[in-house]
Amino acid sequence: MAITAGVDIGSTASKAVLLIDREPAAQIIGPSSTNPKRTAREIYEKALAAAGVKAGDVAYIVGTGYGRTQVEFAVKNISEITCHGRGAHFLVPSVRTVIDVGGQDTKAICVDSKGNLLDFAMNDKCAAGTGRFLEAMSRSMEVSIEDMETYYFEEGDPCTITSMCSVFAESEVINLINDGVPLPRIMKGLLLSLAVRVSSLTQRLGVVEDIVMTGGVAKNRGVLDAIEKKLKIAMKRFNGADPQLAGALGAALIAADFAEGTELGVERS
Ligand SMILES: Nc1ncnc2c1ncn2[C@@H]1O[C@H](COP(=O)(O)OP(=O)(O)OP(=O)(O)O)[C@@H](O)[C@H]1O
Ligand SMILES: [Mg+2]
């Protein structure tokens, strides 16, 4: 029996997945902090407790994400691009393009039939196509991140949001609210403007089906719908699995490869 773990320290959220023989036994999500070493240890310990597993029984641990070097107890650190590819492929084996929209950056990832990384494109310079953009808009509209999709799916034509920058887009939203424009119209405009950025990044890489979306923002069905409209392609869904955990899941699967000596082809870093 091989017990392995993946710990994904993202810019915004920290995630841990524990696998027993490649089957999920525990998965934990918590906020990232200014002390990533401690956060990593805490979420890992929570995952061990949730699965009823002792630390000494874990065969291999892979750290990933922005803060992967801070996962001191990991045997290896692997880029989250590789890990999201593997996690998404485990959940949807037909996937060839993974769109990961996290808190701070957006990545389009191209994988082969085994889920191994072929190529990627990344936006890490601008908040506009990321979760940070949604968080700012959620604050100015006083609508929780979770409720944004409800407004998106209500009746009304989308407003045009012209600002390319999330800071200016926020002022634009405040002006629209003060002009009495209904929230569903503003929400549609916002999610479509996020989708324009995400889909143009994906098109830069070359859109190869099947496509799935990972990262916390993929929980928002409005964002999924808006990206599908812009790409004019239907994406596959995870059938109940949490897209935010895809990177930690991929890290735990790669840890299983290392534990079993079948890691050939996995990027080493
Ligand atoms: N239901 C939801 N709808 C939309 N966005 C959400 C939802 N739940 C969480 N998010 C957003 O997901 C983001 C966090 O996702 P994730 O954990 O993938 O990011 P991360 O890995 O920390 O960031 P990065 O990969 O950029 O370093 C946050 O910006 C959060 O606001
Ligand atoms: Mg991430």
C-alpha cells in the first residue's frame, strides 16, 4: 500500500491531498499566509488526521505551487504547471488543454495523452484575468465570490467593461452601480472581460480539446460559461471533484510515481 501526499502552496490558497494507492483519502484547503512553512505543515497535518494516517507511513511527498520550496518536509518540489496537468488528466483522461485560473496568475497548459506537460502560456503580470480580479469586484459590488454566478445567470444584456486594468475596471464598476445599472448586467460584463483574457491566453497556446479548467476560479460556473462563450468550445467538467485541488492532486500522483519508481517523464525541479 503506497500512501503519498501533494502540498500546493498557492499565492492565495494552500491545498493538501493525501492518496492511498492513488485514491483520494483526504483533501484540505486553507488560506495561504505570510508563514508558508507553517501553513504547509498545518494543512499537511490536517490531511493526515482526516485520513487517520501517521506521518511515518507516508512514502513520498511532493510540494508544488508558488511557495513549493517552503514545503520543508517534501521530498521533491515540482512546478504547479506540471502538477495541474497531471491532476486534471487523472480526473478527465481525455484532457489536452488545462486552463488554471488561480488567485494571482492564469496558465494555459497543454498535456499529452498521459497528462505529461507539453507546453504552457502564463499571465503573471496582470490581475485582470485572475481570481484577484474577482475578489476586487466582489468587494466593490458587495457580492460574495460564491454568489457572483447567480447574478451572471440572471436576465439582462452584459455591460461592456472597457478598462484593460483591474484597478480601472473597479472604478468603472462603481460608476455603473451609481448609474443604477442592474447588478446582473455588470456581473456578466465583468465575467466576460475576465473570459476574454483567459481565452486569448489559451488561444496563444493553441486550443486542443478536450479542455478543462482548474484552480479556485473554476468553481464559478459563470466564469466557465463566459470562457466557453469566448472560446466557442464546451469544456469538460470534473464531475464532483474540486478543481481547486487539481494541483495538489497532481503532486500526490507524481509522488506515487516516485514511490513506485515510475516517475520517468515527470519534470524534475
Ligand atoms: N466559488 C468561487 N468562484 C470564483 N472564484 C473562487 C471561488 N472560490 C475561490 N475562488 C478564487 O480562487 C482563487 C484561489 O484559487 P487557487 O487556490 O487555485 O489559487 P492559488 O493556487 O492560491 O493561486 P496561484 O495559482 O495564482 O498561485 C482566489 O482568488 C479565490 O477568490
Ligand atoms: Mg495555484
